[in-house]
Amino acid sequence: MSGIYIHIPFCKQACNYCDFHFSTSLLNKDALVKSILTEIDLRKNYLPDKTIETIYFGGGTPSLLSEKESFLILEKIYKLYNVSKDAEITFECNPDDLLDDKLRELKRLEVNRLSIGLQSFNEEELVWMNRAHTAKESEFSVKRAQDKGFENITIDLIYGSKFSNITNWKKTLDKAIVLDVKHISSYNLTIEEKTKLGHDLKAKKETAIDDEKSAELFLEMIDRLEKHNFVHYEISNFGKEGYFSIHNSNYWKGKHYIGLGPSAHSFDGMSRQWNVSNNNLYSKRISENKEAYFEKEILTEKERFNEYILTSLRTIWGVELGYLKSNFNDEFVKIFLKQVELFIQTKTIAVNNQTYTLTEKGKLLADKIASELFV
Ligand SMILES: C[S@@+](CC[C@H](N)C(=O)[O-])C[C@H]1O[C@@H](n2cnc3c(N)ncnc32)[C@H](O)[C@@H]1O
Ligand code: SF4
């Protein structure tokens, strides 16, 4: 059970908060797709004997690809990798791209899961974010996709900007519920240093909201979405039964994946590698095949242990004692059992059937608790 991630590093315009890797110049899109096709070839033995269960087009903005470009990428993957018949094929789309023709194209490509970046339903906030769409366009894009037969739809939301208050957050969540999407990824706004928002914050032209207010929004989201049958299966992710993201769940469960395209990460169980985050360098190095287009790090047992704690603690599946015992040395397991006691006493972690999960109180402190459980 493995996945393939393809990073499409292009966007129409830069959102003010985003520090993912992308370029707003589409001039080299052709060349970059050719390089990705070459990388598909170069990487075909990265995960030998593994069935590919998920393919995920992420970005950047994959919905900027032409049908031919997406087709060529998928065709080559199907030709060179063992892709399971019922693989989950996700395509990240920006609402402004999801017109009828694009949706028909995605159907022809047999994409079976759409991830639509709505971010907010507040027009003023969307302008502040520098998004390329309005709230109405977002709503229509979801409805159009549903009308065209896409059932497995997830939306992205961001909360915790200066526009967030409990009243409009409730309205946003209700809108998402009424849209009848099957999955919601909802992220607390992070103000990244190298973004416009980061610069404005430094120049004191912007303010960040405090943790207490973010916590209130987070708890409201859990309450409201759970009442509408969404399962809070990962700190930032909610899905109806049967609609959890298989691709992302596999990341959190420590399964293996190949990342293609500039800035994409790969993991084979023992090592992690990441491609250069520069479109021209990536293409140049791929075509010349002289210099590595990626950096690689072999993970120590300690690093693997800490990563498992960090990712699994954020999920509904939690930290399994059996997994720890069969994958790590006795000393690490002993340290874990000793350190976790404090969190059980403070009711931030619950233990059931030798599985440790965060309580609601614990979810507010997820990263802090994980770091204190590190060896
Ligand atoms: C990198 S984007 C790619 C998807 C697509 N381009 C879009 O904008 O919808 C993936 C998601 O990350 C989230 N994101 C990006 N930067 C963020 C930030 N600084 N804080 C919180 N969420 C962020 C947004 O919700 C976004 O939809
Ligand atoms: S949030 Fe999405 S559309 Fe906006 S800059 Fe980042 S990747 Fe591009």
C-alpha cells in the first residue's frame, strides 16, 4: 500500500499567507511537465513490489494543468507502476478553475476525489488573502462538481485570521455542512515569515489572533462538525464514514510514498528525500542527470520513533503499543510508557486497548504533548 504525490508548482497568483513551493509564471509549464514525466521513469524502482493505492495531484494548483498534461502523467504512471484498480485519485483544484469543461476533463481522466480550496466564505477575507475567487464562485464550484457526478469532495478552510470570530466561523461551518461535502480539511492560519502576511506582521501592519481565540474556534468546529456526522479523524481533518483521505491517512500511518515534481518529498520506510524547490533547477538537473535533483536523509531509529509519535498522536488511530514494541527497541518503549503517564493523569491522553489517543483537551496541545513524548 503506497502512494504517489505529484507536485504541480504553478498558481495564478500568490495567496498572501502561502509559503508552499509555486511559481506564478506559467511559461515553463510545458518543460516542467516533461521533467515530471522523466522523473516518473527515473523513480520506477523507488518502491519495488508495492501496489500504488493512491495518486494525489497537489500544489500549487493542479487544476492549471491541461487535460493532455494530466493524461500524460497518469498514462505513464499506469504504464510503469502497479496501480490498483480502485485507486483513490485526488486532484487539488482552485474554485475559479472548476468550470464545466474542467469538470468533464477530470471525469474523463477518472479522477475520483476532488479537493477544492475554498478557504473562506467571507468576501472581504478572500480579498485580504489574495484568493483568485469569490465566495459565490466557491459555492458554485462545489455544486457544479456534485452535478457532474463527483461525490467524494473535500474542501479546505482556514480559520484564525483577524476576520475570524465565533459568529462568522459558525456560519462558515454551517455553509460547509449545507454544501454536503464529504470531507473538510480545516487549518489554523499559520503566519509564515516569507509571505506577504509575514512581512506585514513584522511591519506591524497586521496582527495575529491569540491562541485562546483559536482554541475556541477549533472546539466549535469539532462540536459542530461531529453533530453532523463528520468524524474528527486527524487534528485538521474531518470526514464522513467511508470518505477519509486514504492518501493522507497513509502518510500518517507511516506508509511509503513517492513524491514527484519540485519540492515533493518521498519516504521508503528508512529514508526520506525531497526534490529541489526550484522549477528551473529541477528541470535542469533531471534532464542533465549529472547532479542530484534531491537531497536524502537516512532516518535513525530515534527519528523514526519521534515521527511515529508526532503523526499518529494527531489521528483517531493513536499510538499503538503493539506497533511500538514490534518496531522499536525496548528502551524507547519503556521511556514512552513512563512519559505518557503524566498525560493520562492530566486527562490529555486516553488509553484503550493499549492504544493512546488525545482527548479533546489534549487535541488543543497536540504538538506540545508529542514533543514531550519524544525520545
Ligand atoms: C498549498 S494549498 C494547495 C491547494 C490549492 N492551491 C488551494 O489553494 O486551494 C493546500 C492548502 O494549504 C492550506 N494552507 C496553505 N498555507 C497555509 C497557511 N499559512 N496557514 C494555514 N493553511 C494554509 C490552504 O488551506 C490550502 O488549501
Ligand atoms: S494557497 Fe494554493 S493557490 Fe494560494 S498560493 Fe498557495 S498553493 Fe497557490
